Amino acid sequence: MKQKILRATKILKKGGLIGFPTETVYGLGADALNNKAVLKIFSLKKRPKFNPLICHFNNIKQIKKNAILSKKALKIAKEFWPGPLTLILKKRHNTKISNLVSAGLNTIACRIPSNLIALKILNEFNGIIAAPSANLSSKLSSTTAKHVKKNFGKKIYLIDGGNTKYGIESTIIDLSNKTPSILRPGIIHKKDIIKILPNIIYKKKNKENIKSPGQLKKHYSPNIPIRINIKKVKNNEVLLNFGKNNLKSKIKELNLSKKSNLEEAAKNLFNYLHILDNKKYDAIAVAPIKNKGIGIAINDKLKRASFNE
Ligand code: TXA
Ligand code: MG
């Protein structure tokens, strides 16, 4: 692994792209200070340039040099970093992070991942890695190296770190406004955050945050249609089940968690959607999933995945 980490670091320094595991999903990384490298991310992912990227750091000190961390922000950072949390912070004027990363906004999305391979790369690179999820824009996220390969083949240097621990993207909290808000639900949920930020709210949809495709209605989509909260599976539909019930598919079924465990369901979500996403089938029918805790993040993703323009 040491050799692979050295190779990945070398590629980053030369302005190339890497695929690497984090505890949430795989990331597609580039040197955040290098405009050309960052542009490659947008073009390879076919990502609209107005959709900003997350910066990955290896310590809080490094973040402080580039963004403003209030006392509150520091408290939340110390509670959840390293881990599946992203904070939107005001950018420092003297930061060298490419403007393309934050799509011209005066904020940056910061995260310290807990995955050991990710941390080792960050350590060795001794810089900042801009990395969105390693999938084509608006498509299913990658939770295994195989998924990343399916998306980008040999165009990037990929480090295989096995299945990701949590399976869904980091929770995003916007701390750049007076009232802190959750922009994207994730593994760390409101119940945990509210202890430190009692006035935290879920960001309401408005024209302004539609600018961020993570918040756009259509996202995380398989190639075949997906129906959620189903009561009955139709002919030629495959079933993505949850818990114990009477639902049945005549073709194929995968159960996110037979024990109705939401952590287990999150971990399996994208992998099972990748498996069921086959043009042989008419659609993926998804059983109802309880809308509590991590279930909120799972349902948020399924809703966007099932959205039809
Ligand atoms: O778990 C994760 O967060 C993964 C791993 C690889 O770290 N990354 C990830 O990145 O999910 P991505 O690009 O797929 O999602 C980033 C989201 C997007 O919805 C983007 O619009 C939002 O973060 N974002 C980034 N910078 C922002 C900013 N300055 N203000 C508001 N939203 C921002
Ligand atoms: Mg993404």
C-alpha cells in the first residue's frame, strides 16, 4: 500500500487525478491549488462548473489557514472530525485554493476524512485534495473500487480500499450564515448536531441552493427508472427491499437490511443499486424505509434517484 500511496501523491503533484476511498464513498481527487487539475475533475465527471467541490484536509490547522473557523465551528469540528462531516466555511482572502473548487463562491466546503488510506495520501501529499464523489455527475455514487472503474476506467490512478465504511456521502453543514443549516443529510444526523448547534435547521429549498446539484432534484440516478415507497412490485421489476414484509419480485430481490438496521442499509444502498441497475429490467422497486436518523439521508437519495423530469 505504501508504494500505491507514493504513486498517488506523485500523480497529484503532477496535476493528475486519483480515485481513492473515504469512509463515505470513493472520491475523485486533484490538487485543490492547481486550476488545470481541478478542471480535469469537472470534465471527467461531466460536472457543471457551478457545482463546487469539497476540499479534503488532514488537520484543522491546515483548514484554519484557508477558511474561518468560528468557536462554534471548532467545537463541531472537534466532535466529528476526522469523520463523515463537511463544513461550509467562509474562505480566507489569501487562500491559494483554486477559485474553480468553490465555483466562485466566498465559501469552501471542508472535510477531514477518517479513512486511513485517505489520511495517508493527505499526509504524504501534504496539501489539499479537492474531491467530489467518484461517479459521473447525477449518477450513482461509488462505494467500491469496481464502481469507480466502471465510471472512469484507466483515466485515473485508482487505489482500492475495499467497500467504504458508511456507504453514503458526508453530512454537509453550512456555517457561513447566521443560522447554521444542514445542506445534505448524512450519517451524522440532526439529533447529534443539535447538541452543539441548538439552532440548526434543514436548509429550505430556494432558487439559491438549487445551484448545488447535490441539492438538485435529480441525482444519484441509476440508468433504469426507480420507484420508491412501493406497495407492490410490478412484472419485470427488481426489488430493493428493507426489513421483513410480504413484497416479492418475480425476478430478483436484494435486501438492504433484513434486520431493518439503517446503518447496514446505508452501507449497502449504492452497491445494491449498482447491481440492480440493468437494462434487462423495467425498473427498480424500492420498499418503504423508515424516515428517521440515517433513514432521512437514505430517503433523500432515493427520492432524487427516482425523480423524473
Ligand atoms: O462524503 C463526501 O462528502 C464525498 C467524499 C468523496 O468526501 N464527497 C462528495 O462530494 O460527496 P460531491 O462533490 O459529490 O458533493 C459535494 C456537495 C455538492 O452538493 C456541492 O454542491 C456541495 O457539496 N458544496 C461544495 N462546496 C460548497 C459550497 N461552498 N457551498 C455550498 N455547497 C457546496
Ligand atoms: Mg456526488
